[in-house]
Amino acid sequence: MPNNLLRGSRFPLVVLALAALAGCSTLSSTSDTMAKAAQRVQPYKIDIVQGNVVTREQLAVLRPGMPRAMVQDVLGSSLLASVFHANRWDYVFTLKRQGAEPQSRRVTVFFNNDALERVEADELPSEAEFVSTLKSSPNKGPLPALTAPQDKLQKFPVPAAPEAGAAASAVADPAAYPPLEPAAQ
């Protein structure tokens, strides 16, 4: 009798062990499927733009001997201005976008007695080339048709067309405006 008791208690243990092993293989295949799905789905990352955009057209305007104020008018405020290098302005630009190569450019402007001495710059894009890199990818698929059923359109009355005389009287007479400058006396 004790031998039958041991056999009877072994059966549920064997079934439990087999179920645990089957669960492990299912768990493994499920985790593999989830890992593959996670590789395909990526979170949205915002565009990170830092620094000053300097284009070829802006550099073409600069001439040796220009005062600092004119250089700042053309290029904008420098991103890096060092106390230790008072005669040097650094313009740094970086752009990181999801699915695109990061852009990084540097322009260094040197002054001698508040006059532009020289410019060192990476290869810069033209304004049109830079703007074309900012365009987002077009939407995939056709655009939905913009239609509305007649019962919804009835809610909005059609405005009446203005009469020809009423439209002409709505335009102000240019002679009725006050002069921009006081009259000479």
C-alpha cells in the first residue's frame, strides 16, 4: 500500500514539472517575439537644434576690416564668447533629427582692434540647401476626401453676394487719410 501511495503522489509532481517546462518554452518564445517587436517600434524623438545657423550667403557678405557691430548684424550673436579670447567669436551649430545624420558646423571669426581680421569655417550649406534639410518626410498614403453630408452643410447659411454699389462705398477714400508728415509752413 505505501508503494501505491508514492506512485499516486508522483503523478501530480510529474505533471506539474512537465507543465512548468512547457511554460518555460512558451515564455521564451513570447519574450523573443516581444524583443523583436521592440526593435521595430521606436519612441518619437524631438529635433534638437542648438546654436547659430550660418550660411554661405552670410559669409559672402563679410569683408576684412568690418567692425564687430556689422559682423554681429550679419551673423547674429556668437554662441561662444570667451573672456580669454576677446578677439574671437565662435558660431557653433548642431542639429539632431530622428532618422537623419546629425549636422554639426563651426565658424570662427577673428578680430584685430574691433575690425574683422579673418574667418575660419567648416563647409557651409547655402540657405536653400539648409532649408531643404529641414523638410519633414511626406505623409504616406492618400489624403482623406474632405466631404460633408448635405444635412450638416444646411447648418451654415450661404452669405448673400454684396451689391456692386455697396462694395464700392466700403472702400475708404485715400484723400480722407491724414498726411504722414506735417504740412510745410
